[in-house]
Amino acid sequence: MLIAIVNPNTTASMTDAVVEAASAIARPDTELLAVTAPTGVPSIESHIDEVHGSAAVLAEVERLEAAESAAARPDAYVIACFGDTGLPGAREAATGPVVGMTEAALMTAALLAHRFSIITMPARTIEQSDRVVRTLGLGHRATVRAVDEPVSEVTSGSLHLLDLFVAEGRRAIADDRAEAIILGCAGLADLVAPLASALGVPVIEGVSAAVTLAEGLVAQGLTTSRALTWGRPGEVRS
Amino acid sequence: MLIAIVNPNTTASMTDAVVEAASAIARPDTELLAVTAPTGVPSIESHIDEVHGSAAVLAEVERLEAAESAAARPDAYVIACFGDTGLPGAREAATGPVVGMTEAALMTAALLAHRFSIITMPARTIEQSDRVVRTLGLGHRATVRAVDEPVSEVTSGSLHLLDLFVAEGRRAIADDRAEAIILGCAGLADLVAPLASALGVPVIEGVSAAVTLAEGLVAQGLTTSRALTWGRPGEVRS
Amino acid sequence: MLIAIVNPNTTASMTDAVVEAASAIARPDTELLAVTAPTGVPSIESHIDEVHGSAAVLAEVERLEAAESAAARPDAYVIACFGDTGLPGAREAATGPVVGMTEAALMTAALLAHRFSIITMPARTIEQSDRVVRTLGLGHRATVRAVDEPVSEVTSGSLHLLDLFVAEGRRAIADDRAEAIILGCAGLADLVAPLASALGVPVIEGVSAAVTLAEGLVAQGLTTSRALTWGRPGEVRS
Amino acid sequence: MLIAIVNPNTTASMTDAVVEAASAIARPDTELLAVTAPTGVPSIESHIDEVHGSAAVLAEVERLEAAESAAARPDAYVIACFGDTGLPGAREAATGPVVGMTEAALMTAALLAHRFSIITMPARTIEQSDRVVRTLGLGHRATVRAVDEPVSEVTSGSLHLLDLFVAEGRRAIADDRAEAIILGCAGLADLVAPLASALGVPVIEGVSAAVTLAEGLVAQGLTTSRALTWGRPGEVRS
Amino acid sequence: MLIAIVNPNTTASMTDAVVEAASAIARPDTELLAVTAPTGVPSIESHIDEVHGSAAVLAEVERLEAAESAAARPDAYVIACFGDTGLPGAREAATGPVVGMTEAALMTAALLAHRFSIITMPARTIEQSDRVVRTLGLGHRATVRAVDEPVSEVTSGSLHLLDLFVAEGRRAIADDRAEAIILGCAGLADLVAPLASALGVPVIEGVSAAVTLAEGLVAQGLTTSRALTWGRPGEVRS
Amino acid sequence: MLIAIVNPNTTASMTDAVVEAASAIARPDTELLAVTAPTGVPSIESHIDEVHGSAAVLAEVERLEAAESAAARPDAYVIACFGDTGLPGAREAATGPVVGMTEAALMTAALLAHRFSIITMPARTIEQSDRVVRTLGLGHRATVRAVDEPVSEVTSGSLHLLDLFVAEGRRAIADDRAEAIILGCAGLADLVAPLASALGVPVIEGVSAAVTLAEGLVAQGLTTSRALTWGRPGEVRS
């Protein structure tokens, strides 16, 4: 099956890192299609950035959906940006299901731990994580924390941020009784193993989590409900 | 003071109707600036429409903020579309405060009634209202209902929809114990008086509510916090 | 328009300070009527105090509503005590709308910031703030903190409390990620400017916020729903 | 032990009926002291009524607490009015614990049933029940319904209302999946047996429930915490 | 009346201590029947332990319900283990009402204090307390903390743990604004008096609280609803 | 990979049907191991049944974990009973992750629809679904409904129940605005296609959903956190 991993920002190196990490855990028969926003902003760190990112995500989904050959049309999409930038529009535009890395990471954590923490970056994007937590209703089990560094820090690897994540993770464990940690930014896959080792709790990378969820939806033959919210004009039934 | 009323869709007749209605309740010293999206979609009835609307809102706010003369820069903005399309980006881009018609209507209802209902249109946009209800936390007092007609129905007045709104309003009163009704779409100002008369409860028009809130914020010298969520890159303090 | 600012306690100097502060932000055509409880308690710092304060508020509203000339009857009321002492009875007794300073401050903060904190005083009145937060449903965005000083401290100005509020505000910003601060007591208007300056976030004074909300409701021709909860015996429709 | 049952309204026949019903279930060594508001209103059916009722409750508690002989001072108090009128002030003024009939009924129902409904009267007092439900956090398990009759209907027995309560109870069972019913007004003890028989689910009378809770608190030697919220000036520790 | 106190673990010394403490507060006409799990685990400190404990609780309730003489059948049951191990099955199997020590302690605290904390042990059982808090909906008023010692520490008295509970209780008061403390483990009755003395707030022992609630239910002639959730096959009405 | 599908009841025909349905959607390299409770009850329709089912689940997991050869030990487990009977103990006992069919179905629905309904059976098991909804926090998006038939109805196929599910599904769509339906019982896989066709919304079968989630967790190398709640005695870190 073909899964498009859509990076709402224009930084191809982040897309590449994300897709590489996800490839390691995808099904053998899954083909991952790396999609980088052709226009917009180099990272999504504000609500203005999200407007640009959402527009890019929608345009890319519409472009892929317009593929002449059905085989070139993705079976599912993954939004590879914390906060799930552009998810609602993409869910409506895509024929197949769309999974955000944030919602995927939260669901995954809920299967492994009673309480858990997102560690996002930078601190000013905490609201974007809160928004997804609230949409899912997980506020009684999840906290949102931050390492206050710009996303640009991770465009060429994230290992140099390990100490900061270990320190914040320890605070999450001690103060919030977190039993699992969610990496709150795309491009942090490098941190999964060393952080899990340092903290002794599961560390969840959302793009990988989202790919497996997307694979599962496709395997079940499920896609977005068109009944109401995610319907498409002309197709809606209410 | 100068308040820009930003219509995220491209239908100028809706903007005009909205601004006219708001003018009737604005302060004598308030000047309302009608802003219609120059590009995008003629109405916001889906999540895809919201992507286009959000981009238009942001572009218009940025255009107005770039005015050479300070006097031409709005003191505040009102988002004139139910669901508060584009609010987060606008709040970040604008120097002055930004108020959405949905959040304004909900706050107004909460001052007048214990329980209340939004009647939005069409039914497929219920989620957009739910999103604002959830952001404010008013789910224990507010319900969201719909008259399932397209927004295009209201581009030249809404009085022909009165019977549908009366019927749905009666259901809200009987089934949800609603004590006030929020008109869940811009351009329904015509309905306020006849619907209130038919139902015997307050009927709230969100753009008018938002204009008075915006006036109040400006009068208090308050604007969006730049501390974290709504900060602007380079200005942020965390 | 005529807005009565009702202080549920008997300390006229607090009423004067509150009305003076509100005058600075009220509309030019708004007349503020200072109302001090003629009997009761000098400050509201307990649930017993609230019983006395609520009785005084109701009696004063009933007295004003009984005015022979319609011109002398307030168009709206503001409750000038944190916790919104006596609000429910006043809302029922008054012809025009009634706005509490606590609910007004919380709504105002929600328009400016993702998360925010009330700093009330003394600490034993935290429950009263929690009660309003819960009624509005803002528990996911608001925290309640306290400077543990008696209300009597503010009867002749509040500037000497600045350091305590700065310290508690810094804790709110650091520990709760507050992006705006609500002054949790009437009579603290002196603190707005220096506290905002020290903390770098908006500081909200509830009486001013309530006056602008009341002005807005009157401008829209809205008043309390009489449908059920706030109906008046003999007038109720259910 | 001596338990004062405080009726916030002035109708002694309701107090008598309430105390008689509670006597049937009280411990043999419990003495029930009937307290009727000497001044105020004949029934509590509005927020204005609650102001008068709260003042009467506080005055009566303070009068009883001032008893010269310790033996004449109640060991605990029960508030015998739905909505728990005057509870916060009474809790602060009384040396012993204070239990409201509404909170007691809700706790009792939660021990017996997954979901349950209050049937209050008249409909305009639904908010008062909602307030207690919200304070306890039971909104996910409790609904509030009403028989829309004035409280005056029950001053000389309630059996003539049986059919109305049966009909509303059946709606609660069918529509809300209620598994127990709470009688939402003092003075309905006559209905317990026939309603339980007609509906086939437990029917809870709040004053009786509150008396047993108060007995239990006294037996455990527990009383209201004075640490913060329910402290008393001069005694508070924060 | 006969109340069975069911200890889900096999440690008879804990049952004895619990029953002895409860005897001191039970009604003179209450007979307490000590029931220790004949098989299973010596303490309940994990979810696996709860499986064994639940099975033992159910078997014991079924054994007691099968008593030939009605007089030997308990009028009510109390589950004497924090987390209320086995409560749902017992509630279904028993003719009389069943009260868990955790739910009883939480209800008792809610009558005495605005905010309160459970101090459980060991830390790995926090989820079990969270589960009961969530079932009751008290998350806005209760926090769960822990002294991280194994339950085996309390099999022969708990006074040696006093310092640890005092320290954690002080943190609850300072950090969570707790106004009452719930002892989060059976067998801690020794701590009630010295901890209350050290902290200056009410300290609640759940088995005692549960016994008084059970007495009250029996006095009111109430038992578990058989309507739906707690019905018994063959007897169910839906 | 080897995934054990554990049926907490003793009806092997249900296990077979469940495993057959799941096989159709599992990865090619996934081996599904059918596990039927060797002792206990033929269906799980009450809280007593859950005690027996939980014990059986735990015993089977422990038996499989004790396998001498690592290859015979499951990589993950799926609980194939609505309400996720025995999940907590299994999660603790298993080396690999454990996924319940109810939590899996709810997460899947949340990816496809704004609001959705569980249709469980019989009606007396609604509480078990509510419990999972509450644990995940999805009460603002999910409702629980029932077809009131005994589970025994589905031991040899479920197609004869189609009309009942269609009728209840239509009520969910009309009254709750459900946009997807979750089949609330194992053994209903036959209904997925015809129900989806009749209702026009996605229909989710929980065991299939759980298998894909379990596959994803194994692919990511993730398992249950041992930090606190799901730790194992001797291994715990707090």
C-alpha cells in the first residue's frame, strides 16, 4: 500500500529523516511517499505558520488525489508535524484515511501507560498539543511540556538535544507521574532509543505511530466517514 | 476606534449585511471597516473551505497591519464567520485584539442563560461549533443544533429561513432546556428580532456580540498576550 | 446608559476606587452609579460574608428597580466583588442584564490568552473563584492562586501589595504557563499597570471588564433570559 | 446525638413532614431537631428565594451554635431543601458537620446505580440541581429532570403528584437509562414507596439520606475542615 | 444489622485491624463480620493482585449469600481494600448494598473539604485510586499521592509510617491546597489521630466511612438497583 | 509475529469466528493464536461474568508467557470481549503489549469520525462500555447504545440481528449525530459489511482494530511501560 507522509513545512531534510525513521517500522508491502510542502514556511512554530502549513498540506493532498492513475493515489496519509497541522482539511480532501502524528502518538501512549507526557518544542507551541489532547479528551492522563528550542535545531539531527529531553523527561516522570514520553516534534526519531534508555520508559515517535495506524485502517478497508463532518460537498448525507 | 470586520469568504453581500447589522449596535465613535476575502471560497461550509478562509483572513490582517499610517491600522478585529475561521493566525498577526463571532456569542449567552443552543447551518458544520464550545469548556451548558441549509441561502437575506429556525429553536427549548439561542452563521441578523419574538428567549447574533467585546478590550487597553501561545517570533518570552 | 456598580460590602472607599477605575474605561455616554451595601460586612472573605453580601446586593437591586422614574432605573448592573457575590439573585431581580466581575474577567482572559491565572486574596477565598471557573467550564485553561492577605489591606489602595502580586504572578507564569493574570479582588485597579509592566503579560481588572460587557449587552438590547432559570415567578414559561 | 434539620423556608408543615420521614430511618439514639426559617419565604423556587433562605439558614445555625449549654448545640446539621440552600455559610458557621439533602441524595444514588436522575420541581429550579451535580462532578452519571409544579403543591402531602412523577421517572429510565430516581424536593417522602413500586428502581429521599450521612460523620468524629475554604476568620490556617 | 467487611487479601491480621477500627464507630446494633479471602494474595498491590482479590471477594459474597438462614446473610457489605477491589461483581452478587472504602472515603471528604488528597501506598497503585476518582467525577477536587512503601509494611500496625504520611500530607496541603487527607490503604487506622493532629486537617479512614454509609443505606431500606447495570441475569429489566 | 487473541469466555465458536475475521485483515506475517478460556462462563454479560473472565484471561496469559521456547510466547495480545475484560491484569502479566477490542475500536472511530456510537449488547453491559469511554476521555464524542439481546445470540453468527442493529444505528445517526458505528460485542464481524451498507457510515469491528494496533506496537518495538502502574513487583521503578 502507498502511504503519503506529508510534511507541512518546506524543509526536505526533515521529511527525509521522518520517512527514513518510519521506513524502519513500516510493513514490508508499504511504500512511503515523502511529500514536502513546496511553498510555505521552513518550520511550523506558530499559528501563522499553521495557516501556511495547512494550505500546503491541502494543496499536496489535492494534487495527489488528482493523480490520473489510481495506483499513484495514496491509500492513506500521515501528517508529519506536531499539532497535526492541516489535518481537518486533508481528511476531507483525501479518499483514504488521514492520521496525524500527534493523535497517533497520544493513542499509542494510552495503550502503554496510565499517564504520559508530550515534550514538544518550542514552548510556544504547547497550545497546539493541548488542542489535540482536548480533541481526544485525554487531559486527565496527558500533560504537555516543552524543551524551549526552535524547530530549526532539528533539521540536521536531534541527538545534540538529548540532555534537554532527558532533563524534561525526568521532570515529567517525577512531577506528572508520566510513564511514557511522546516526542512532540517531527524529526526527533534519533532520540527514541537513547531517551528510552535514559528514562526507562517507552518513548513514542508520532510519525511511526501514525504510519502503523494508517496501515491498520487501510488493512481494515476503513476510511473517513462522509456522513457529516468530513463529508464532501455534493456527497454529504445528513 | 477602528474595528475591522473580516469575512473569510468572498461574498461581499454577506460582509455588507454583517457590517450593517453591527453598525446599529456599535459605539458612536467606532468605525467599522468591512473586509471581504479577495480570494478563496464564496462560503465556509467545510474544513477545506476553512483552509482557504484562514489563509484569506491572515492575508487581510497582514495587509491591514502593514498600513503606513497608524490611523489606518485597525484597533481590533472581528472574525465574521461561524467557527471563527482563521482566528488563531489572526490573533498572532494583529497588533490589537481579535474576537471571533462564535466565542463572542457563547460568552454572551453564558451571561444571559444557564443553558443555550447554537443553531448553525448547514449540519455538516456542527463540528466547527463543537470545536469552539470545547475550547471554551461550555459543553455542560451549550448544545449545537443545525438547520440543514447551505450558507448560500443567506447571501441575500435570511428571513425566508425563519420557520426553519423557529422549529429548531423550539426543539432546543423543549429537548435541551435552552434558554437562549445563538444564530450559528454570519448573515442571519435579519432573524434576531422575529426569532426572539417567536421563541420568547434572547437570540444572539455573534458579529454584534464580537464588536461589543472588541470595543471593550480596546477601551481597557488590552490586547493579545505575547507571552507564549500568541507570541510572535522574535518577540516571544517563555 | 446607566450602569449600577454594586459593591456587596459596606466599605464605600472600595466602591469609590472601583467606580473611579471603571470610569476611565467606560463609554462617554455611560453613567456609573456607585452602590455600596448599606448593611452587612466590611469585606467579603468567607461564605458567611457572602450570605450577608448576597442579601445586600439583592436589596439594593430591588431598591433601584423600584425607582419611580424609568430613567433612574439602571440599564445594567455590575457585581463588584470577586466570586460574583449575589449574582444569581440579582440577575433574577434586575430588569436589565447583570455581569459579575469574575465571570467578566475570565471571559476577557480567554480572549487574550490560552492559559491564565486568577490571583485572589485571601487564600481562603480560592473556592469562590473555583466556583465561577467551574460554572464557565474554564478549568482546563485557568488556575486559581492567592496572595494571602486580608481584603482590608486594599481599602486605601493596593500599591503596597505589588511585590506580593509580582511574586505570585511569576509563579503562575512559570508553573502554570499563565499568559495573562486576573486580579482576584475588587479594589486592585492600582495594580494593573505596574503588574503588567513587571510581568510582561496582560493584567485584567474584573470591574472594568464587567462594565464593558454590560455596555455591550445593553447596546445589543439583550437582557437575562426569563425562560426558566432566571425567570421571575408569574412570568415564567417552561 | 442531636441533628438539626433546617428548612430554609417558613412553612412549618414541610419541616414537620420532613422530620417525621427522617425519624423513621434515624438511629435510635439520634434526636432530630426541627428548625423552620422564622422569616423569609414560604418556599424556595428561585434564586431570589435562595438569598432569603440562605440568610435564614445562617441565622438559625448561628442561633443554635450560641446555645449556652453544649448539650443544646447540634452535633450536625442537615439542609432540608433541594439545591442545598445556604449550605456554604452553614458549613462555616457550624461546629459540627453540615450535609445538604441534594449532595446526600446524589452520593447515595452513586452507590446504588450507574446512572440516575433527579426529578425536581418546579422546572425553573433545574439550575440549582445542576449546580450541585457540577460541584460533585457527577454530570457523566446524573441527569436532572422536572415535574413542573410549584412547591406549594407539597405543603400538605405529595401523593396527588404520583402520576406526574411516575411519568417523568419512566422518561428518565427510557431516555437517560436512569437506574435510580432522586426526589428533587423536600416534602416528597410520601412518594418514595409508591414511586419505587411503580418504577422498579430505588427512589431516594434526600433528607433521609442526609441524616444517615450526618450520623456517620458524627460517629467518626469528623467535622468540616477549617484549613482554608471552610475556615473561620481568626481560626484559619493557610 | 449485620455488615460483612470483606478483605480481598489473605492477611487476617489486616482484616482484624480494620474490623477493630470500624467497631469503634459502628452503631451499637451493628454486628461486623470479618471476612478474609481464604485464597489469593497477601496484599493487593497490582492489577494482577486485583484479579485474584476480585475472585476472592466474589466467592466470599456468594458463600455468604448462600447462607441457609436469612439471619446469617449480611445486610450489607464493605470492601476493605483501597481501589475497591472486586466491588462491581460483589454489588451484583449481594442482595444488600455494597460500599467500597475508596468511594466512601471520597464522598466523606467531599462533605468536609473543597479539595482533598488521597495518600495511597505503594506508588504503583495510584491508578487504582484514579479509577475511583474518575468513576465518581471528583477529579476537579481530589488529587492522588503516595507513600511508596509496600502494603506488607502495615500488616502489624502503621504507626512507624507516620513521618512519611506527615511529609506527604504537608506536600498535599501546600501544593494541592488539600483541606482533608484520605488514607489510601486499609490497615492505616492507627494513623488517623496522630496524622490529623500533625496536619491540622480531617483525616479519613475509608473502612469506617464505608461502614457508616452501609449502615445508612440499610436504615433507609435501600439496595443496589437491579434495573440494568447491576441487575442479575433472569431478574433484569431494561 | 505471533498475536494471541484471548476470548475471556469459554465459547470456542466465538473465538473461531473472531479469529477468522481478524485473519482477513492481519499482516501476512502475523500469526493469530486463538485462545479460549478453558474455564469460566460461556459469555460475559455481567460484572460477575467479568470476574470469571478476568481470571481466565490472566491465567491464559500467564500460561502463554511461561512457554519454554521464546518463539511460542506471543509478541502481543488482543482481548476479544467488549468492555476489555481482564485487560489490566493481562497488561501487567504479558511481556508484550496488550490491546483491548473496545479501546481499539474507540481509537479507530476517533480517526474517522467526529462523533460515533457504540452499539453493544445486551443493554445491561452499557456500563462496561461507558467505563472504557471514560478511561479514554471520549465522552464528548461517543455515545453508548444497545441492542438488548443476549450474547448467546451470536454464538453461531450474527446476521439475523442485522435489522436490530440497523434500527439502532439509525437512531444513533439521527439522535446522536453519530458518523461511525462501533459493534459492541465480539462475534459480530458478519455485520460489518451489511451494516455499513445499510447505514452509509463506517462500521468498526474491535478485534480487527485491535489486531492492527497490536501489530503496530510490535512493529515499533513498543510494549507496556513498567514505570509504575503496569510495572511488575520486583521490576518497578517509581
